[in-house]
Amino acid sequence: MIITEKPDEISELLMETFECGTTKINAKGGYSNKDKTIIYFVVNRFQISKLRAIVRHIDPKAYVTVSDVADVFKGLE
């Protein structure tokens, strides 16, 4: 999860680099009360350093959290 004030730029570069989509969630900073966006994006452990470099390049003030995901299912019917 990436909390940033530059969601469009980060999302665009992530989607271009990793060739998959992002999900943007509207949020409001609890301390600052500023509008922010959370980008939800799933990568494998080998892609984390590239993701961090992209985010840091565009928004050095962004917060990035990394959580383990047990499995990802796409297009279940």
C-alpha cells in the first residue's frame, strides 16, 4: 500500500513498469487532515526494490507498507 499525494503519477509508472493495474482509494490524513490517496498494488518479493525506487523518485514523502499475501486470485467465477 502506498499513501501519497501524487497517486496519478505513481500509478501510471507502476502500471507501465509492471504491466498490471493499481487500485486507488481516497483517504484523508489523520494528522494533517489533507486529502490523500492510497494505492493498493501487489508485487512479488523480487519486485519490491523496484517499486520502492519508483515511489521514492516521484514522491519522497510517500508512505509504503509491505504485507505478506498468501495468494492472489484473478477473475474467479
